[in-house]
Amino acid sequence: MSKSACFVTQEATEEILSRVTHMCAECYAEIHLGDTIHYDMQNYRYLCERCQEELCEKMNDECEIIAEESDGLFG
């Protein structure tokens, strides 16, 4: 599991599922009771394990998304 200061890792509780969300804010996968979920403190949303790991790979230590290199006209 990726660890990062950019996220708060929690277990999905009945309260979170009923009051806040029951879906990952990125991929919309259903979150089940007892799942490990991650609160994205930069964007104020809950993510599933897979989406948190993917996002964590794109971020620097300051929780900023690192711009990917582009072959475009202005990139």
C-alpha cells in the first residue's frame, strides 16, 4: 500500500457509507463496508485503493500533481 501525507487512510464504516459516499470519486467503483479507503485531502474526496495508488504515483512530496511531459506544440 502506498503511504502519503496527502491522504488519510481509513476503513469504510457504516457512517461514512451512509452519510458521505459509497463510491470512489475517481473511478466510481462501489465501496463496501470494511474496505480500505483514502481521503484525498487536496481535493476533498474518498478514493479506492487502486485510484489512490495511481494518484500517489503522479504526485510530489507537496501533494501536487507533477505535469507529465508532452510532445505537444506548447509542451
